[in-house]
Amino acid sequence: MRPMNAEQREIAARSAAAIALSAAAVAAAWLWLPPALLGATPDMATADRLAYALKADLPVFLWLGGCLRAVASIRFRSDADRPGAAYGSPSARLAVPAAVLQNSLEQTVLAVGAHLVLATVLRGEEMILLPVLVALYLAGRVFFALGYARGAAARAFGMALTGASTIAAFGVALVLMGLGR
């Protein structure tokens, strides 16, 4: 195995920091965040939990809509980009917003799916995890978008924060399903 270069070490370090932050946020929410503060109640039926998850994911969809709006706005104002992606490469002005949109779409599908699966196995007050996972997702997307133009190391924290929160949701769901929920 080849040793990592400087950029790979920076990516690994920033990713590790994002994973640690995700783990700390999930643990803190589980242990100390009052469930009633965000509307999680002990008597939530499955339909209530799914509705809670979808409501919690509204900011995720708003982020995606904002990314789409940014790309559409650039396309509308750019003669080079207006014909669409099928007719040529994006201009320098459109390339980063289009890449952020594409990645955000992919991450949104995974995150919302993970949140819905998790909502089926959590019990009432445990639902407090979902708004925390959404907050981590959003923070990750912001850091990813802000760092994108500066390279892989600059966007690594955001990418890992987004991914770690989704992986955590799938992981918790798998453990709970393994325990019979």
C-alpha cells in the first residue's frame, strides 16, 4: 500500500473530525436533549414517526431546492449554459454549483431514506435523533458547498459530516432491527 500524500492526509484528518462531531452530536442528543423540545413524544405510532421524519426532513428538501434554484438561475443568465447539460460542458460559473447540486441530490436520497427507515424502528422519544441528523446533514452540505471550489481537502469535512450522519442513521436502524424492532 502506498503512503498517503499530503492532500489525502488532510482529507482523512478532516473526515475523522467530521465523524467525531457526528458521533458526539448523536450521543449528546440521545443522552441530554429533551425529546419534548422537538416534539418527540412517548406514544408515537409508526405513522406519527414517519410524519415526524418527513417534517424533520423539510430543511433537507429546502437545501436541495436552493441548490436547484442556484443552478437554474445561472443557466437562465448564461447563453453558454442555457441549452442544458446534454448540449455541452458547464461554464466555469456553473460547474461548481452543478456539482454541488448533483452531490446534494445523491446525498438527499440516501439521507431521507435513512431517516425514514430509522423512523420505523425508533420508539417515540428516541425520534429526537432525527432533527439532530438533519442538522448534521445541513451543516455538512454547507461546509461541502463552501469548500468545493478549493479542492478535495476543503470539501472533505462537509462531505464526511453529511455521509457520517447518514451512515449513523442506517447503522442505528440496522442495530435496532437486529435487536428485533
